[in-house]
Amino acid sequence: MNRELLTMYGLKWNPFATDLPVEGLLPTPAVESFCRRIERQLMRQGGFALIAGEPGAGKSAALRLLAHRLEKTEGLGVAALSHPSASISDFYHEITDLFGITMIHGNRWHSFKGLRQRWLTHLEDTRMRPLLLVDEAQEMINPVLTEMRLLTSTDFDSRAILSVVLVGDHRLLAKLRNPELQPIASRIRQRLIMARAEPEELLKLLDHLLAQAGNPGLMTPGLKETLVAHAGGNPRALAIMADGLLAAGAEHDREVLDEKLFIDTWGEPTQPTGASR
């Protein structure tokens, strides 16, 4: 959304864009609880944690909220893997770069030892395990997941020296049921399974987004209820429809968005299967 449209609506930023500022994210009680458990347990004990749910349920937003909270922890090393579908060789190139280790081309053993020593030193200095965040983890190949497990443990598998948060959709849950990956599945200490949002949760999210963006009165109460009814419990679906209404409202010089604009823009579709009534 360009600056002219933001000014027209009295908005500081687009409340329905994918690149929301952190203050636009609204943690649910379940996300708050998960973040506290990561801070209080996983950072001290190490090992794996999991965030899973259907596409658009808010998994990546939960990961951003967690990263933002942990960035405030003094001395904690946090890194995010950006290429989850990489081969083992590319995985080592990225992870050594993230943690400041010089990789010798073709010498994976050198990188393995260097990473483990770096994490052990960090643990001895801070009493906290460094943290690796992996979004879209369902795209990781099994050999890389296995290699990650081997990297994170020492002392005959009795001591975890790295904390890892894996985030993915239902395919990740299916992948972890593979016998080859049972050693990882058995090490997941904390889980957050994100279900469909209840209508009151989506209404609260809408109110939060509009208030934080600077115009709490941008939508009529009826429009908010209409959006929630057609979102099927999915925050991403809600944001996509609402973003389309911003563009349509600007085209028709609407300062307040209402139900008629929704019908003119999206038609009057039947309520999606599984939507809350």
C-alpha cells in the first residue's frame, strides 16, 4: 500500500500486509504460554520444540513473536535458517555462516567440530543454549534433520548444546512420524499446535490490527463480523479479504469500510466448510 492510500485511511502501515511490524502481531494465550516455556525450559535444557498448524494459522507470526522476545535476552545467540530445503552441504554452508564458523570446503567434519565447540563455549559462558529457528521445516530433507540432531547433542547424547524450534504445516507432523526421524520426534520438549481461530479471537485480532495501525474505526462492526464469518477460522484468509477491501475502498473513496463494500468486492459466497457459525 502506497503512502497516499495510508494517508487517506489515516494508517501508519497496512494492517493486513504480510510484513507487519512486531507491534501488529497479537499473541494468543497459547502462543504466550509457548514462548514462556521456551524461555524457561528449552533455553536452559536445549533440544527441539515444534510449532505446527494448517497454512495461514499464524505459525510464522508466532515464530516472529518468539524471536522478538528472545532477542531481548542478553547474551543469547539466535539464528534463523533461511533455506530449509537445502542439501547437507548447503545446510553446513548456511549454519556455519550463521554461527560465525569458517567452513573448509568439502570438510564437513571440521564444520561439525567447529559448530559444537562454538555452542559449548556459548553454553559455558551464558548457561543458555544458542537457538536455531527453522520456518517451513516440512521442506527439510531427512538427512539434514538427522544431521541437525547429531549436531545438537554431546556426551553420548546426554547433553543438548543447541535449542531448535521447527515450524511447519501438517506435512512436518507426518514427516516426524517416519521411523527414520523418530530420534528427533522423541526429543521434542515443547509443542504448539495451532488450531482454527475462534470468531472472538479473529474479532480481537481485527480490532488490534486496526488500533495499532492508527484507525480503529476504519471498519463497521457489521463488516468485521462478515469478515470473520467468511475467514473459516484462518487469520491469513481474514487478512487477504481485508486487504482487498482496503484497495476497493480507496477506489471508491470510502473512508469507512462496510458490509456493502464486502458484497461488491467479494460477492456473497456461501460460508466455507468448517467455518465457525
